[in-house]
Amino acid sequence: SERVGDLDDALESQQDQLARMERALREKSDEVERLEALAEASRTSSKDELSAAELAKRELETQLRSAALEASCAGERARELEVQRDAAVLRAEAAEEALVEATLPK
């Protein structure tokens, strides 16, 4: 039962982390869109400004891919924790059932 509680806490923590990562991912995606718009506007500006915007865009796209990978890993870890928690619940229920059976008169 304590193990189930620990797994529930770990799962909740992992889900919170996943939600934070998803928010960060959305923010990075918004930033990429902003930089794409800037790059489009810069196409009419000097080559130097365009290069800087493109470089910043590529850097943010790299960060976006990295954040997506981290979020994917966090989601996988959350699924693993759910499986562990479910297994712990089943073990706890089986132990409780065994205890009840052991205390029944034969």
C-alpha cells in the first residue's frame, strides 16, 4: 500500500513534468513561428539580418526537437510508472485476499 502511494506520487510528479515539458514545447513552437515570420520579413532586409534570423530559427528548431524528445521520454516513464503502480495494486489486493483466506476458519 505504501509502495502504491509512492508509485502514485512518482506518477503524478512525472505527469506534472510532462505537462511542463509540453508547455515548454508549445512555447518553443510559438517562438519558431515568430522567428519564421521574422525570417520572412527579413527576406526583404539585408543578408546579414536574414542569416541571423535563420540561425536563431535553426537553434530554436533544434531546441524544439530536443524538448519533444524529452517529453516523449517523460511520457514513456509515466507509462512505466503506471504499469508499476497497477502491478503493486494487484499485489496488494492479492496479499489482502490471502490474509483474509488465512484468517478464515478451515
